[in-house]
Amino acid sequence: DTAVSQTPKYLVTQMGNDKSIKCEQNLGHDTMYWYKQDSKKFLKIMFSYNNKELIINETVPNRFSPKSPDKAHLNLHINSLELGDSAVYFCASSQEWEAGELFFGEGSRLTVL
Amino acid sequence: TQLLEQSPQFLSIQEGENLTVYCNSSSVFSSLQWYRQEPGEGPVLLVTVVTGGEVKKLKRLTFQFGDARKDSSLHITAAQPGDTGLYLCAGRDGNNRKLIWGLGTSLAVNP
């Protein structure tokens, strides 16, 4: 079983559309994260959730909204997609909030046309 | 703003060569992690160093944390094509526990 799985792996869509990326972890971890990796490979933290509570919300446009139905899932919803949203989005989890090893999913490559 | 600078940004070497990758900051970290990311995959943790001056070995990879816990290095001996990937360092801020990421070193080992 994959520890952190996210879907879809690839997503191509038009500007202005709304899309979601789903993430699930089966590690029993308390904290989940969303990262954005741009074309220069820089990993930027977007959100983290600890026991359903939003802990970090970096300077991310409010078009991005994380939703966590339970501790094992953290989905990312994006409204009114823009060209600059094109990137690879990674879901990750850790046993405790901001401590220890991060376990990453395989990434979801979003292309906005 | 905390920054982690990695050098070199790109490195292309022949199989069997040795190399060193550096991760530098003006900030002190409570710990520092090294991850490797292969194409189409997420980063995977290689090692965590905690103590200033600490040296850890993982087969042909040697990791060192600076005495002042501001910098770190990764040395690979006799590089192999399987070492190809993006090497990322990430330092843990001792106050707010946030993980600060470097920009990465993209390594290509040619057979």
C-alpha cells in the first residue's frame, strides 16, 4: 500500500476552471501538508493540518482552500485557476506537527492553459 | 527571512567520481534534513542531523552538520547513475519549528 497517495497525477485544464486534488495517508500521522513545487524545483509550503485544524496558511491566494474530512485526508481545492498556478503539488504527512520526517506523495502536475 | 542556499545548483559527473553538495544559511537550525527527489516522485528522506559537528554515513553518502548548526554538506563517494536526482536540504527552525527548504542541487551521474 502506498503511504501517501494523491490523485490525479496529471491535470490539464483551462484558465478560470475549478479543480480539486485529493490526498490520503495510511500512516496514522497527525499532520498533513500541501506543498507547491515550481519550475525551478523550489518547494513552498501552502498549508498544514493537524487534527483537522489549519496550522499554517502561508501567503497563498484564497482561491486555494484545503479541506480535511478526517485525519487521513487533506484535499486541495482551487478556484478560478490562473496560468501561474501551473506547478507540481505535493501532499505530505508527518507523525507530529512540524517535527520529524515528512512523507511525500508522488505529486500532482497541474497545467493551466 | 530565513534562506537555505544550496550549491552547486546543477552538477553533471561521470560514474565513479566523488562530489560534495553544500547547504548554507545565516540562521541556526535545531536540525537539518536531506531529501532526494527522483523525477516524477516526491522527496524521500535520506538523513536527519541534529547535533553540531555530527557526521552520519549512509553507504556511500556522508552527511555533516556544521558546528554552529548553520550549514551542512553531503559527500558522495564513487557516484553511480542511481544517485541521479534532486538533493534538497531542509532546516528546522528552533523557535517556530517550521521547515525551511533549500532550492536543491540537481545531480546527473552519467554511466
